[in-house]
Amino acid sequence: MDARTIARARMYAQKLWSSDVTDPQRALSWLVAVQAQEFAYARWSLAQRCGYPADSVVARAFNEGRILRTHILRPTWHFVAPRDLRWLMRLSGTRVTATTVRRCSELGLDVKTLAKSNDIIADAVAKGPLTRRALAAVLERCGVSPDGQRMPYILMRAELDMIICSGPLDGKQHTYASFDARVPAAKDLTRDEALGTLAKRYCESRGPATVKDFAWWSGLPMSDARRAAEIAGRSIKQSVVDGRTYLFVGEPKNARKSRPRIDLVQCYDESIITYGESRDVLRTERARFAVPATVNGYTHVILRDGVLLGHWRVVRARDGVTVQRRVQERLDEAERAALDRAVLRYRRFATT
């Protein structure tokens, strides 16, 4: 393998190329978790992996609870499938909670206050999903101030304690729903079982990748990341490329495209954010800018055959959606046509 082989193999593993997935929930289940603080663009990430359905199709899966959104793995939003949420939260929730302790203390959110807010929120959402504003009003009536930054940390703690997760949209407003109402009961995994499962599924859906990549994505300490790879055992293969050991499941697919393949991915797409140590596989001699980053207002990323080509952004108007692009080099006719097709795929998604 070389860097270009790795880049192409990842596009197949991530289901961005030649996907056999047919709906957004299956795409999410394959990827285990998808970073989702950019809610609209995270829906695009799922659509790209299941035949480019309309945004409304992905939104419906979210509203029906087949796709959930919560804080998990790292202290940021992720999409996760209901059947995976319990074991992932048990594996990562305590660690993510630990990252919030100092700020909670600064905000006056001690253990007693957070226990009280959890109880209040649990009672409130037992009657049905509520918006953040509605939950803030309930907390205030019950003597817990939601002012300033207290509210997001109160809600995050309730998520990490498996009290709430995402509910359906209320117009354009997000709601929170009872965790138990949306997340099915599941067999408890031991910590080792959870570590081994996460490592195998990561390498299967994102390999070739390094243990350091896995540690970054999962939020695990390196000792746990190495342990997870050991537990996964024979299901994970290894290959050393340029002094790095890459992990993967099966044989990395590396079919060269007969014509250039260009993809518009959002700045937090798993094809980018997944990799820490080996993100440089994305780069070329001409395109060495860091991602995710904003480059003169262009946030999202254009990939050509799995490596960086440029950036894109969306300009919305009453008459539709315009996709503006910045590329790092002159394109030939086939590449311009491939870029036009990629833009058309996004515009169809965003306007239906």
C-alpha cells in the first residue's frame, strides 16, 4: 500500500464509493457514530453513503428516532443508531463527563444540583419531548437556574447520564426526549467486549487507520485503544506503510476509477475528522491546507479520488441553493464534469 491506495480504500470502507447501503440508518450503523454538530451537513454525510436520498428522507429518519443525536465518544454532538447508544454511552459517558467537571464547578453546578436537574428533566420528558426553551422554563420553576452556559451543561449531563437524547424536531427547534423511550433495552457488554467491538467496527468502516487515529476518534486513552485492538485480535489485519502501522478488516478495496471521482464532503465528515495521525494521507503537493478549517469563507472540502482538491460553501437564496467552489489547480474537462456532478448531487439533496 501507499498513500493513494490508503485514500481510495478509505472511500470504499466509509461507503462513500460503491455503497451497498440503502437507507440513512444503515449508513449510520455501519459508521457506528457520526460527528454531528453541523446538523444539516451531518445529514448530508449520511445521504452520501446511501444513494443520495433527499434531505427530507434523512430528516424523517431522525424525527422517527431511527437516528439519534447526543454527546458521545468526545465532548461533541454525534449521530448514533438507537441499538448502539447504550453500550457506547456506558463505554464513553463517564470519560466525557470528566471533561465537563471543571466547567460545571465554575458554573455552580455541583453534584447535588446536577442530580436535581436530572430528576426534573426526567419527569418533564416523561410526558413527551420538549425543546430546550421549554426545559429551561421547567428548571427555573423548580428552582434550578438555567441562565448563561448552565443550560447546555445541564442538558449534556442529562444526556451522559442516559436521561435524555434527541427527540423529533419541533418546527426548526430541536427537542429532547426520554432516553428509555427512544433507546431499546440491550444486553450489557463488558468493558472488554465493548472495546473489542468498537475497534473492529472502526477498522472495518474506516480502515486503513492507525491506533492513534482510533484513539483520537473514540476519545479513548492510548492504553485503552491498544487494548481494544488487541481484543479485536484476528479480525484486524495490519500493514506498515512509511513507518506507520495501519489497521483494517478484510482486504482494502483499491479499485481505480475509470474517470475522476469528485466528492463534496462537509468539514466534519468522517472521511476527514476520523483521522488524527494519518490525516496527511488526504494531502497533495498542491493542497496542504488543514481540515477542518475555514479558507476565505470556504469551510467544506472537495475530494478528488479521495484526496484534497479544494473547498466549497453554500449560499442560500429564495430561489434555491448555490454551491461555490475553490480548487487548488486547473481541472481538465473530465474533472470539471465530475465536479459539476458532485455539485448537482448536493443541490438535489438540499432542495428536496
